[in-house]
Amino acid sequence: MQATLQLWKTPHLSPRHLPMPQTGLAVLRDYTAEYLSWGTGEPLVLIPGLAGGVGLVSLLAAHLARQYRVLAFQLRGETEPFVLRRRFDLNDLVDDVAEFMDLLCLERPIVMGVSFGGVLALQFAARYPHRPAAVIAQGVDVTFAPSLLRFATELVLRHYSLPCDNPYVNQFFNLFFGKQCDDLRLLNFVARQCWQTDQSVMAYRFQLAERMDLRPYLPAIRVPTLIITGQLDVLSTAQGVRELELRIPHVEHVRIADAGHFAFVSHADLLADAVYRFLIRFLTS
């Protein structure tokens, strides 16, 4: 998992007080999931998003590891694109989460996901209501509603071969910061990490997201739930977040000012603080 640890080579992104992860392999039924583990304490399973894998969530994981044992694992297809030959859906990915927890003997962990991983976290909490102690999702919506940005992204990924790590193409990632990213090192890190996910895998996950509708699942979530959105997030809609608030029985919503969809990278410390405050209120009361 050498590629996923590039973050720690940049001093600006890896303060010395943050813990370094340990690596592991979880042999699941349909693939072998590489994972990283930080810290000690109560377990928190962190599910990465549509691209970038565990490396892209590593800074957030390190911040969370000040209080929890954080485990982030690679989703199906991240390191083995050939698994796409056997079609799977969101339910299969949710089952992978459950199997990963079983294999590591995690009893009632906190389950958190960002972006596409947030969708999986919420579906997991609905389908396995007694498994998580709490669920946290950042950058999600109830459906992947049509928009020009989403349509263009999915169309390009599916039909055009893009040059990896091209400075011009990588400007596209500014959209997910919600504004021009002034830190070139941060932008380059995000771009390098995202391009480690095979383009065909990204396109396939977009197809799964297109068919996603969380609304039937939400009332079944019985554990404390935190929804985090970035003020500048182009993928989370106000209407969608409102539906999440109305349909989930025990929910809290936190908005991160001046943050976009990549809030879990650009504002990792603020996200971790929001998670700490939420879990202290709901899990120690």
C-alpha cells in the first residue's frame, strides 16, 4: 500500500503529532481488502469515497485517531479493477462492510463514510440497524439527482480515456473543493490519489450512484446519525439534506463553512472536531 501513504511525505499535510497507520489485509468472500489502521480505543470504520481510496481519507483518519481506533479499507475494485467482470451493486458493497467488520471482530463500531462511502454507511445502518453504535456521513444526498456537472463527469469517465495527473485536467478537482484551491500541494495530492483509482472503476461507481435512492432506507436507521455538509459542496443539495433530516429518526446536521465536497481533506480537523462533539453527546449520555 505504498501509494496510499504519499500524504505523510508532505509536512504541511502531516503534522508530527498525528499517528502513522498500520497496514493489513482482510480476505473477504469476493476480494481481498487492503486496509489501514490508526490509533487505539473504540473502533471507527471509515469508508472512502468514489475515488482515491483509503489514501484520500488518511488525513481525516489520523485526526479521528486521536480518540478512536480508525480502520479504513479499500472498496471492491479499488486495487483489483478486474472484479468488475462480475457485476455487483450497492447492496454488495454494503455486505462487504459487514463482512469486513465480522473478520476484524468489530462489535458495534462507529461507521463513517465520505461521499460515495457516506451512502454506503447510511445503507449499512439501515440494513444492519443493530451493528453500528452511530453513523456519520459527509457529502451525501438522498439521490444522485441529474445535474450538468454530474452528467459531464460520468460521461467523460465512461467514454474518454483521460491522461492521469495532467495539470490541465487536474483543475477539474477545484470544483470539488468548491472554489479555487490555493494550496497547490493539496490539489496535487488529491489529483494523484484520485487517479490511483482506475477510470473504469470510477465510471462503474458513478453508474451505481445514478441508481441510488436513500429515501426508502432512512427511516430504518435507529442509531444516532450525523450528517456533515460543506457550505460550498456542489454535490449535496439543500433539499436532499433536508430530506435526510426529516426521514432519519435521530439525526444532527453540521455544516462546515467555506468547505466543498472535499471537506474531509481540506477541513479534516474541523470534521474530526464535529465528529468528537457529536459522539461525546450521543454515546456518553
